[in-house]
Amino acid sequence: MASGEWLESNGESDTDVNVATEILGRTAATLRAMLHGLPGEWVYGGGDEADWGPFDVVGHLIFGEETDWIPRTRIILEYGDSRPFVPFDRLAQFEKFKGRSIDELLGIFEEARAANVETLREMEITPEQLELRGMHPELGPVTLGQLLATWVVHDLDHIAQVAEGMAWPYDAEVGPWKAYLPILGRPR
């Protein structure tokens, strides 16, 4: 499959909802495996808009489960592009989850994600429905297929962000091997 073919070919969505659902169903376990039981300095770094630590990422993912992906899917299925999506607060996690532990957040995320994956499966979205349009408040017209593909890539992007955050404390310690470790060479 050529680059981009999964998302768009011949103007029609090729998003495979079953594959998307399988990937989405693995994110919570992946993050638990990466973060559960680690000392605080590994998970609570960042804490501001410019520098998210793993704790911030998990909080952001929870907020997305509550207010973004399934609610926007429902808007597209029920209203199409006649009702714009509610704007998403990308920074809500900083206030919403203050005082919680990473393990609490991982548990909340696991429950929310399991419920949303089940909801997505129950929707039995058809290839025709993937072409339905919604209205993003900043991006304009989007399709349901694009929304679902974005959900998957959003997860993968934040898993990479967590991995990068975990790699940075070793930036100086790896010495000359840094030349072989692109994760340490990306701008932070």
C-alpha cells in the first residue's frame, strides 16, 4: 500500500474502521506498559503548554475521549456539516487532572477508551458513512474517515511524544551514540 493510500485513494476514504478500532484499542495498554509504576520525575515533567510530560499527555487523551472523538463522530452521523464541532480545549488537562496520580489517569483512560472503542464498534460505520462530512471549527469541512484516521494518528503521535519525553533525560548520558538516536535529535 502506497503512502496515503490507506486514507485517500480516488477521492474516497479507504479507512478501515476495524483496523482503526484495533489500533485504538491498544493505546491504553501501551501507555500503561510504558508508564505504570515509574518514579514521578519520569511522568510529571513538563506541566505547561510548551512542554508536556507523560502525565499531561494521558490527561489530554482522557479529555479527548470525553469531548472529542465519539462526540464528533455522532455530530457527523446525526447532523453532517450543518452543526459545527464544539471547539476542543487542547490544554484542559492542566487544570482538570491536578492532584491526580499517573496510575489514576491510566485507569481513567483505560475505562474511557474501552467504552469508546465499544461504542465505535457498535456504530457499525459503513464505507458510505466514512464519506459523510462534518464541520471543524478551524479546519472547515472534514469527513468521518478523516476524523477516525486522525484519532489513530493522534494516539500514535502522543505515544511517540511520551517516548521522546522518556528519552530526553538520557540526552547527555548516551554520549556519542546520540548520533544513532534520532529520538534525541528532534527539537524539543
